[in-house]
Amino acid sequence: MKPAWRHAGLVLAGGLALLGLPARADTQASPHRGGTLRLTAASSAGTLDPQINYTSQYMQLESVVYDGLLTYPKLEGPAGSQVVPDLAQAMPERLDGGRTWVFTLREGIRFSNGAPVTVADVAASLRRIFMVGSPTAGSFYGGIIGADACLRAPAACTLQGGVETDAATRRITIRLNAPDSEFPYKIAFGHAVILPASTPAHDLGNDIAPGTGPYRIVSSSPDQGMRLERNPYFHEWSETAQPDGYVDGINYDFGLSEEDALTAVERGQYDWMAGLKPLDRLGEIGGQYTAQVHVYPLYGLLFLPMNVNIPPFSSIKARQAVNYALDRRAMTILYGGSGIAAPLCRMVPPGLLPGDGACAWTQGADPDHPAPVWAHPDLARARQLVHESGTEGQDVTLIVEATAMDTSMGTYLRDMLQAIGYHARLHPLSPAMELSYAQNTANHVQISLMGWYADYASPSNFLDTVFGCENFHPGSDSSINISGLCDPVVQALVARIRQAPDAQAAQVLWQQVDDRITRLAPAAPMISISYVDLVSPRLGHYFSTSLYHMAFSRVWVR
């Protein structure tokens, strides 16, 4: 659910433009070392368990607290999308055509509680991914030998035959059932961080696990905020993977509205705010606070997942109707305008597959005859499809985050659903609750408004992660396949992709998956997006990476 992006010279109304800054100097000797970075967000973002939390808000923070064997480097530009060694001393050996990966653990690394990091901790952490029901357990790590048994019976997970360790050589051998060219990217993702072997095999909630990064969480309240301080046992083993930070502490406060948070950052009361900026303030920050604003495009999108297992969206015609009725230009405007968003008709954002802009869901088009770009909604066709589906007049509840932008979009979408024949209502939820609530089938969510960002730069992050059978877990808050789609054609194509001999062959197959997902319409893609970051006037050396947004260890405060 993470962004993969680069800097670009995008412009918003009012003259807002991206400003670049040079790479960091050594933090230990820097005159900018010290002080407290002050962050604010409307609310907390769920569990502190780094192997479960799947929100951009907390994974950004956890990137300076925890480490995996590999990681995405804290570098700007395209280099930030590549994988580098972290707790492993080098990139793994790739054996048996990609079925076996051998890592060597670095010496001398300690957790923030002082305990040394051992290969036993690595093996336990990989097992824990399954034992705690990590959202990516199946899609990212399900190819490890023994993972099938772990997915069936998590509490008894051993990964026997799949993970072997040698304490004397510090080697960790991971064996897969089949080659997976993307496996290093998955091991670098945040759910594969290394925790002490003694970490409980359940969701930690608000309890804090020791980490290996330059900072440690010392206190946390889901209602008020959290405090991070330097990890006394940290030493910089790789400036690229995990640099020693500039600031001595990080305060993260919760509770301010988006409007109040933006004003507080403008005035320097906070250094950075999480989340989207209010639409009615973009012109203001673009015109008056240009030096404090940074914009970058994401491999990300907003979309409407529809539950294919309950009415009315168990009917494919009902799902097609929503796609045709959706005014993607209105969604672009509500997000902030064409400088930071664009209409999107497929579940893959621009830059990952050929045919960017192609649209099956616009007037005069369909999946067999897509248009070059989205042009207009087709309400007449949508109403006819609702009528043909036999779902006309049914009750539909739309779940959105209780934020200004999502509520504005939700109000439009509710009216759209009513216009095509449903009795629709809008149900805003706290940002800390919406994702987990929508994922749990026990809540019978029919349709919801979601954002999704790439965990790494691949179509798999959208077509497999969001719609794969292995990511549908009835009754769980960690069922990221919100639509509940489980299609054997998609599954067979993805299995072939994992064994594809090269990137070009994989891309051809991903195009077939994309076409199949479009035809099944388990979701209505709305817009591709960019992100607007606002920082205080005292924050220096703004630094953003392809995965972590603003890197908290790279910036300094005056």
C-alpha cells in the first residue's frame, strides 16, 4: 500500500511547484543534528504491529524503527525503488533458477532493548508473518515451502523445509515452491521486518516491539500520539539502507483536523502533517507557502471496491453500471485538480503497463472496444445495466473516511448511486477504522472509497495484491481483497507470471490479467494521484523516497 514515485515539476493553482534539495551530509558531524521533529495527523493509524499494519501513515514511521534483511533505500528518484541489503550483509545468492535464496546476516546488530540480532530472530520473524495473519502473508510470502500449511493453521506454523538457518555462518536459506523473480522486493517490504524471536505471536495492538533502526518508539497512545527517541544501540551499518538520523526525537500528535493541522504547519507549530491537504487550501499554500510545499506523483490510485459476494454488486452488471456512471473528471476536481490527479479506468496506475489512459468505461466504449482516454460518464447505460441486473431499488451503503475530501467525494458518489437506481446512503468512518472495517466480511460492506499505493513498482501490487484469492480472508480485519474476488483465470495467469523468464514476458501476462480484472469489474478505478507535502519553515533538507514519502531520518529542524 506504499507509493513508488519520483520528483517531478508538477504545478498546482496558485503557483505551487516542486523544489529539489541536495543529498544529505553525514549526520553525526552535521551542525543540524539534534532537536525534535514535530508531526501531526488527524488520528492514529491502527495497530503498532509492523508485520500487520498496512497503512502508509505508520509504515512511513516504522521505516526508521525497523529493518528487514533487504530494504528500499532512503534515496531520492528511481534509485529509491531498487532493493539494497539491510540486515543482510549483501544481496542474496540466487540458486535453483530463483527457487532458493541465501542471505548472510550482518554481525554486531542489536535490537533497541540491547539483545543481539540472530538468525533465530530472522526465522521466527518469517514464521510470525503467518502466525499473526499479516495482510501480505499469502500474496508475498505464500510461495515459501511450508507456507501453505502456515496459511491453513497459523498457530502451528514452522515453515519446515522453507526456512533454514546456520548460526555458525549466519546464513539464512529460504526455499520457494517455484521461482519468483519478485521475491527480493517482497522480502524488502515492511511486513518482513526482523523482530526478536520472543515477540508474541499475536497482534501487538498498542504494545511496542523492539527494532533495529535509528529510532525507537518509547510511548504511544492511540488517542493522543507517540514519542520516538534515538535507539541507544543503533550504529549506522549502511547509510543507504538505514542512515543515522538528524533529529534526536520525533513527537507525533493526533487529533487536529486537516484544516487546523495545515494552519499549524504553515505557522511552524508542527513540521509536517500526514494525509491529504484540504482542497480549498491548495491555492493558498501554492501562492503563499511555495518554499514549504513539495509535490510528487505516486504509483497510486483511488478506487471503489465492490463486494462481489453480496447484493447488489454480486451482479457483474451492477458493477459495470458503477464504472459507467462514475464522473472521473469530478473526482479529479475534488482531489485537487489536473495538476495532481487524472481520470483512470483500469486498476493499474500510469507507468506500469502499456496503454496508459485506455478506458473501457466511457461513452461509446466497452471492454472489447476501449477508448483511448476517458471522456464522459454514461448514466443512461448505467441505469439500463442496473435495471437488467435486477438490483434496481436496493439499499446501498458507501463507506468512506471521515475526512473533508473523502466526504466530498462520498457525497457525490452517493448521489450518483441514487441517480442510477439505488437507495444510497453515506457512512463516514474514522481514518483509523475505515480500512479494517471495510476488509471484514462480517460488516457486510457493499462498496467503499479506498486509496492504494504500490508496495514496489509492479502491476502485481494492484492486480494480485488487491484481487488475489490468497488475500481474501472472511471475518478478518486483514483481508485486503475487499471485493472478495477469487477468479481462477486470474490465479492461473499470476502463477505463470511468477515463473516468467523475463520482465517482457511477465508484462504481456500482466496485460492479460489487467484485461480480465477490467471485464470482471470488481472495483471502479477513479483517478491516478500525486501527493502534496507541506512542511514547516524550520524544516530543512526535505527528502522524499520512492517508498517512505518524506524520510524522517533525512530531514533536519532548525
